[in-house]
Amino acid sequence: MVSVIIPLYNAQEYMQVCIESVQKQTYSDLQILLVDDGSSDNTLQLARKMALSDHRVHVITQNNAGPGAARNNGLAHCIGEFVCFVDSDDYLAPNAIQVMLDAMDKEIDVVQCRAEKVYSNGRKDSDVWGNDKISLSNFEAMKDYLYKSKPIVRFAVWAKLYRRTVTQGAEFPSIKNSEDVVFNAYVISKCRKILYIPEILYHATVRDLSLSHCPISEQKIMSSMLCNELLRELIESEPLYKPLVGRIYWSSITTMEALIEQLLESDLNNKNQIKQVVIRKCADIKIPYKTLSFKQKLFKSIFQMAPVCTAKVISLIKNVIS
């Protein structure tokens, strides 16, 4: 059995397409968990209506706490041997679960399929993905995850099939963004092998108001910093990942620089206020110098002295190159 977790929040306009794509899977032994995250529209009523016509559909309710908490709630109710997550505005290819199940073997704990972004104007984009199957060991997967902006195991929890045993004990932290990043890192740390397959089986709808595309804010900055702290704790706690410690420290700098670039491009009314928060947080970043190369040490010193100016220069260089 496969347990499918779908968090719902004010999703009445598009949830039916998502849920029906799961119900119509060629693999039918499913537990479909609809977790309503305190919706204020007709989402809960629609979910209960769909549950009446399909015994595999189960509705779980909670006060509004965000998609991470909703997924944790779903995980607590899972009974399947395998688990997958689907966002309420996305949908699966008809054979998605069957193809990922067929790719599983006794040593594989996560299967990552290819995903396609679907835009409101009808444009589709499958991003940069490999065209061949790729099998990764635990260490290989974690190194790839930490070193690349578009790793083989993508940061989002969708477009994957997890063996439920590797999700047990892992949970989505109480932060407003990047909770997927932390969850997947903990899962990778428990995996034996991870397999990427090149089939496009997941369709991710890109909406301007989706949580992953929300504007920069003080809350987003704090969440990103906490994400880095949680990842650092995980990497430092595992002797196997000792060679990766330097990278996780360095990412605290690169993450803040990227956030400042977003802030500079935004039109927020409180931009200056948030900028001061960022400058204070940048000054507080502490990285053991022994984990950095000479170039990284130099960049860290310059960035912490003048984070906004540094981000402006980097943004300008990017624009010139592009």
C-alpha cells in the first residue's frame, strides 16, 4: 500500500484535479490522506464529499499551522509501506505511483522522478533534469544535496516515493519555508540508496501566490537561517558526513547573500526595516575559519562588513554575464 498525503489550505479552486489524479492512478492500493489546514473556504466540505465516494480517501482536520505541520499530521496517520506527497494544486501522471514502485528494490529507500512545471499561461518546463537513471549511496546523495542548487534529490518533497521506514522519526520543522529541505536531509541520512528515474510523472503548477513564491520577509529570513542551523546540526552529528561540514557552514553565507538579492529586487514597504535585520543577522554568522578556503575566508570578511553592497555587486555581475 502507498499512503498519499495532500495538505489542503483554501484549495477549493484546484484541489479536485489534484485528488482525482491520485484516485485514478493505475496502482489502486492507496490510502489518500487529505489534511485540511484550517481552510476558511469550502475546501473541507469538498474533501469530505470526495471521501464519501471513495473509501480510500480519509480527511484529517487541524487548526491552521502550515503545510509542514499538515504533512506531519498525515505522516502520523500513514499505514502504507510507502509514502508520497502531492501539493493540492499539482497533479500526477496516471501511472506515476506504479512506475516509482516498479523502480524500487530491497535496497532503495527513495525514488525521485522527473517533474514538470506548469504555468498559468499553459507553458510547461521540465527544468534541468538528467536523462538517465542514477543510483546514489547515502553519502553521495547527501553531498549532491548540499553542494548543488539543483541536486538529483530535489529539495521539495513532491515527485518522490519514500519507503515509510525512512520517514519515521523525521518531521517537518515549524518554519514558514524551507521545511522540505530539512525533512529531506533527515530522510537522506537514513537511506541506504536513492534512485532517480527520468520519467516525467509529476506536474507542479506554478502560481504567483503559492507559498514557495511568496515575497521576501523577515519571517522568511529567519526560517532560512533556522533551516541552515538544523542542517548543520544534522551534518555535525553524523561521522560519515565529516567531509561535508565545511559546505554546510559556507551555505549560511550564500543563503544570506541570496536573500539580500531578493530583498533588493522586491518592492516591500518595509524593505529598509528588513534590510537592517539582515545586516544584524549577517554579522552574527559564526563559521570556524578552518572549514573555509582562502577565497571563502576573504569573501566572508567582505560580506559580513558590507553585506548589502556585496550582494549588489554580485547581482550586477550576474546581470552582465546573462
